[in-house]
Amino acid sequence: MRGGVVLLLLMLHMNAQAVATEHTVISHPQSLSADINQPISDEEQALALLLPLHSSMTVGMPERGVLDMPILPKPFFIVGADSTSQRWLRKNREKLEKIGAIGFVTNIDTFEQYQALKVIAESIQLIPFQVNILSKRLPNKHYPVIVDAKEVYS
């Protein structure tokens, strides 16, 4: 079962990367730009297909918990578009870079909210993601949170 969760995470990550780089033609969403004639990047087009995105996880104070996923390929973290997540990301950015974590963003409505998080995250990869399947494996349902092979912590 543990290997299945890790495989699922890896597949989801690869799928998200494919979505982010796929050349998709869509209509210009109003939330992306006030100027309808401004070109939309491939990233904006792909993300527009994913947003809005909501989950059962809520912003809060996650409790530290133990995990047993020794083959998790790399740590990840979960944040939302809320101000608590933004403050947490600013505070923990260097740590997240150091451990090579990938960020999953939930409870986000607009591309502008995603862009604001990207500015804070700098070089850290952020992926809008439906985290309900992940939250079933976590000891609590709150974010912001970091998940690695051994534990869940904030």
C-alpha cells in the first residue's frame, strides 16, 4: 500500500508537469488579463484549465505526525492562496528550497493568486493540485504543511 501511495504521488507530479508544459488553446479567461489582446503563455493556459481548485483541507495549525513512506521520492508541501499560507511560505522558503520540496496549492480561485504565491516561492515549483487523495494519508486535514518520508510538520 505504501508503494502505491508513492507511485500515485510520482504519477500525479509527472501529470502536473505535463499539464504545465502542454500547448493547449483555450479562450482567454477574464481573470488572466484585463487586456483581451495580450498573449497568454502556455503556463497561463494550462493553469486556467485547473482553476478554481478547492479541497476538503483547510487552513489551520496542523499537528506534527509520523509517516512511514520511506520511498517517497521527494518532500512536498501543501499551501493555499490565503494570507496564512503566504506568510508561512515566506518564512519557510529557504528551508523548502534546501530540502527540494515541491509545492501543491489548494483552495485557489484565480491565476493572479497563483502568481502571487510564485513570487513568494521564487524558484520552488508550485502546482495547483486537488489534494483530497493526499489528505486521506495525512494525520490531519490542515495546511500549510510539509510532508516527507518520515513525518508531517509545519
